[in-house]
Amino acid sequence: MSDSPDVFNYTKKELPSNFIKFGYAAFVVGLVLVVLSLFVDNVRSAFSGVMLLMFVASIGVGSLFWIVAEYLSGAVWSTPFRRVAEFLGAVLLVLPIIALPAYFNMHDIFHWTHEEVVKTDHYLSAKAPYLNVSFFTIRTIVFIAIWVLFYFLITRNSKLQDSTKDQNLTRKNIKLSAVFVPLFALSITFFAIDWLMSLEPHWFSTIFGVYYFSGTVLAALAAITYIVVTLSEKGYFFQGVKEDHYYSFGALLFGFVNFWAYIAFSQFLLIWYANLPEETIWYLQRWEGYWMYFSIGLIIIHFVVPYFGLLAQPSKMSPKRLKFMSLWILFAHFYDVMWITMPTYQEFGYIPGWIELGYAIFAIGLILVIFNWKAGKENLVPIGDPKLKRGINFRL
Amino acid sequence: MSDKILYSLTGLFDTPDEIIAAAKKVQAEGYTKYDVNTPYPVHGMDSAMKLPMSRLPYVAMVVGLTGMFLALFFMWWTNSVDYPLVIGGKPYFALPAYVPIMFEVTVLSASIATVVTMIAIVFKFPNNSHPLLDTEYMKHVSVDKYGISISAEDPKFNYESVKSLLESLGAKNISPVYFKDEVINFKPNTFEPKFVLSLIGLFIVVSGLTYVTLNKLMYLPPFDWMMEQSKVIAQERSDVFEDGRGMRTPVEGTVARGFLPYKYKDNPDAAGKFLVNPLPATEENLQVGETKFDIYCSPCHGYLAEGDSRLKGQFPNPPSLHSAKVRNWSDGRIYHVITEGQNAMPSYAYQLSREERWAIILYIRALQRSLNAKESDLQ
């Protein structure tokens, strides 16, 4: 493009005020509902706490994954928006805090924490060396520590680059990313096993970590897409940002919607085929009573609607469609986490109530407040990144 | 040069922006038969060339969906209708198991159809070449240059004006592309010796490999491990037993499930005296009796048991079952005949289960009644 903007002519702008206001309002309303629910129905609130933790962890670690993926693949198109992922990744810092309500009520959530049950149960006592409270605590702390550590290291280099314009920092981040990827694969797998799969301690599925990963990267990508499209429409990025970038977001969203469906169906098909009671119980639980409608709803919400919503080429470029679909996918991921968590709380059916709603509002508010906090402190565009100019001029 | 037929005039550009601008200009000048060649799909080219939406996606969709439903129909028909088999304790119509196959067939048929259609359209099937192939122009545009090619078939085509247009756009390497001689002079000759010989060679290689695989390779380890198992196969000799018989006779007095030993062997009178039909004369039992009678009895005795089948006259005449003798026999006596046979009639004990024999007797009684009804039946 001949009229390409001057990259270094960036002036920092405040985020739109209604964006900030909405974030604080959701945070306060959510917080009130969450605190209230802790007194009204402790157990249900604790289960919702698991949902909150897994959803926020999805956004945080998924954003970190996209930052790392950009460095490792040498992608340039996403460089102008990397800061959005970096700001969203900051929710990793509060993970230990939001894990607390669920952690202190783990006796009500996790069947395997009851020592007298484990003693009489052959399977649980065989799993006891892994599934016990102290090792569980250590693992959770280690995983969150790994994420926070790498988040800190990578974003520190990225921030430093804004002022120094040092290209070696990019090279350093690539090395850090290469170290992080295997750690990420292991940590997210075991994190999902600990907090979601062990809700049903007898049940196991070898693909479960991948299943959670597919939802995680999809949700994080949807959050990034929504914020990028919204802010870019209001002129927060450079003027070169348009269809080619939007198309890349849309195509990735579409791809990961299919990836999720592929993994989810693989998990179901293998368990259905083998027909072993200790495996099928998990799906049977989700097919009893009202849960059947929830399960059918999951297919429609998490796959059918986003699939057809993003299938056509024009819909991957339309900002309106992208904003709608990314919000929809975020909802679908919350729904997915609920579908995994809640049958343990209530068999044969379940109506989401104000407690779950409160936690959902709180999750949105928390993410937005942290985003605002980071956006207030730092540049919205990595102005020192050597790939930035190519990223803005990116053509498919 | 002049005896060659001109295909098009081509020009090269260095950047995607230049080629988009060039395509817009050529489009605005009113040319219709031109094409743009780039090393990768340049976005925005469709709108610059004002191309209508490609119709290929429709081919992909129609063929893909057809493939999907054909796969579903095929599996439904074979597994749940024509030859229902229980596989792995799953229902006859096991949709989750079909999904991967439906998916694969959809992808396969859609992609093959898309490629074939595209080749057919671009190369104008059955041609399998294109004048632009194997030219300097094509070498450049498939590596690092962006090219435009304005066809000589275009109604507005004029060598000089097109050349100056390309020059004004800043194109480099403006060069004409001609139809190749061998394409112009191409005469199809299917029975060319080289072609026939290569076909024969291919035939020999493929059949030889097939022969070796099926007749030699399969009998070499490790491919014969499935065949050569250390177990006794039915009818085979075994050295474990003294008498060398692999198949063992059951222990004396063994009764197979669903069978009872027949107590009245060679003793028809006792059978007639002691055996009683255990089946009630329900419609269901009569239905079974009719079916089995029509299959096993009617070829000789006839559908109405009058001994008037198509075998009559070619064979010792089968008796009618409406004779007074048979009518006065007890059910047990008839059962004995079916079980043991009589005169030319063989035993049917192997073809018919006990229940089926009794059901046939019920049906014979009904046939007899229909020809020799009692007064009381009329009421």
C-alpha cells in the first residue's frame, strides 16, 4: 500500500469510556452476586467457582498460547494485535485468587478427597498416589506458577521493546516460547484432568486434555477477536487494519470450531464404541433427564451455529458477524465448561440459576477490568516490534 | 514467427499492488478475455477483475452432500435393512459409527469433484495442456512475479494497443505467447506402439505383483501367521488324541440344547398312543405350520394335501392326507411318520424342529377339516 501509515507515529488513547464502565459494572454486580451466593448455597457456589476458574484460565492461558504461537510461527499479521492477547493473558495473575473459593470447598466438589471413601474403593485407592489433596495443591500451584512466569518473561521483553526497539528481544521471546510449548501441553492437560476430569474420579478419557485445550484456544481467540474488532472499528489500531486481518481471525475461529467438534466427537465415538461401563457412565450422566437437552444444545451451540455462522467467506470478513460469533463462542465455551462440571453437582437435570449467572457476569467483569488496567498502563500496539510494519501492511 | 498462432500477450509486475492496479485498468479498458497469474492467491483480485463468484463451490457442495448421503444410505441399507448384523452390541442403525465414514466420503468426493471440474474448465477437457504452460512467463509467475495475460481471442485485441497499454502500466518482459506447434499439429493416436507397449508392460507388472502377493507372499512368514495357528480346525487330524481325530464325539448321553431324544424309534403304535400335540391351535401356530408345510410337504403331497403335486405320475404316487386312514390316525402317529419317514418318504427330523412338526400337524388337521367338515362346523 502506498498510503501505509507511519508505524512509529502512535499516540496512546484511553479506551472508550463505555467499555471501561461496562467492565466495572459487570465486575461489581458479579462480585456482589458471587459473595452473596457463598452464603446462600455454598456447594453450588463452589461448583460455579470451578467453572469460573476454568473459564478464566481458558482466556488467560489461551491468550498466552496465541502469543507464543505468533512468536514460534513467525506470524506477522497478528503482531499489531499481540498486545490484546498480552492484556487478556494478565488474568493469569488472579488465577490463584479465584481458585480459592473452589479450593476451600473441595471436600464438597471432589469425591476423591474423602479419605474414608478412598479406603474402601479399589479404583480410588489405586489412583490415590496421584489424586490426593497435597499433590493436587502442589500441581495447581506449579501449573499456575509456570503460566505466570512465562507470561511475565515474555510480556516483559515485549514491553521493553517499545522503548528500546531491540530486535534481539524478539529472538529471546522465540526461545522462551519454544521452551514454553511442551510445558504448556503438559500443564494444561493435567490442569484439566485435576479440575474437571477428577470431578468424576472413576471416569477417565485419554483425550480429555486435548478437549479442554481445543475449547481454551477457541475461547481465547474469540475474546481477542471481539476486542480487536471492537477497538479497531473505533480507530484504535492503524488504518491498514481491515479485511485481510479480519479474515485471518475469522478463518482461525472457523478452524478451531471444527477442531473442537473433531476432538469432542472423537472422545464420544471411542467411548461409545468400546462401551465400557466405567467410561460410558460420564456420557450416560449427561443423557439423563434434562441433561439430554443440554447435551444436544452443546452440539448446536458449540458447533452447528458457529460453523454455519462462519462458513461463507464474506462472513469471515464482516466485523458485525465476527463480533457476534466471537461473543457466541465465548458463551459456548462457558456452556461447555458448565456441561462438564455441573452433572456432578446435580444429576438428572439442572436449571442454571442466578448463582451461575452471577459467576458468568463476574468472569466478564474480571476479564474486562484487568484488560482496562493493563491497557491504561501500556501501549495498545507493540510499537517497537520489528514485525509491526509488515503486520499492518499484511495482505493475504 | 509469423506462421505461429498467437495465444496472448503477457506482461510481468513486481508487487501485488501493481498487478491489482493493472487488472483494474485492463478491466476498465473493456477487455474480457484476460487472466492474471500469481504465485499465490492475491486477495482483492476477484473484485479488481470484477469476476462473478466462482461456481466451483456449488460443485463441491452438491457432490459433497451427494457423497455424504450416498455413504449414509449405503451403510443404512447394508447394515440395517438388507443384511442386519449385530456388530459389537450396537444397534443395526449405529449413527455415531457412520459419522467418520460420512465425513471421509464427503471430503473425498467434494475434493475430487472440485479438482476434476477445475481441470475440465481450465484445460477445456479433453485437452490436457494450456498454451501458457512451459513458458518463461509461467516460470516467473509461479515464483516471484505477478503476470497478466491478455488473450488474442479478445474482441478488442490489437497487438500494438495491448502492448502500449501494458507498457503504460509499467509491465516488464512484455512478450507474446504462441500456441505450441505440437498442440496445433496434435493428432491423437491411441494405438501408437509406445503407448500399447507401456500398457502391456503395466499389465504384466501389475498382474505379476498381484500373483506373487496372493500366491507366494501370503504363505511366507509373517504373513501366514493368521493361517498357521496352533489349534485344531474342524475336520482336521490331531496328534493329541490316540485315535488321531481332531473333532471329538460328545460324551455319551449328551443332549443338544433344544433337542429331546425320540423315545419311540421304530415303534409307530406306541408313538400314536402316547404322544400328544403340545401346541394349541392358535393362528400363530397354524401360520408356522402352513409355511413349513408349503416348504417341506407340498412338493409331494400338494398344497392342499390331496397328493396332487406336480410330481404325480413321475414317482410312486404320494398319498393323499385326506384318506380315512390318515384322518383317523392320532397326532402322535403322524408325528412319528414325519420324524422317522415311511416308505419312500425320508425323515424330516433334521429339517424341522419339534415345534415345527407339531405345527405342521395342526395345519394338516385344518386341511382335513376343510374337505371333510362335520355338520357341527356349519353352526
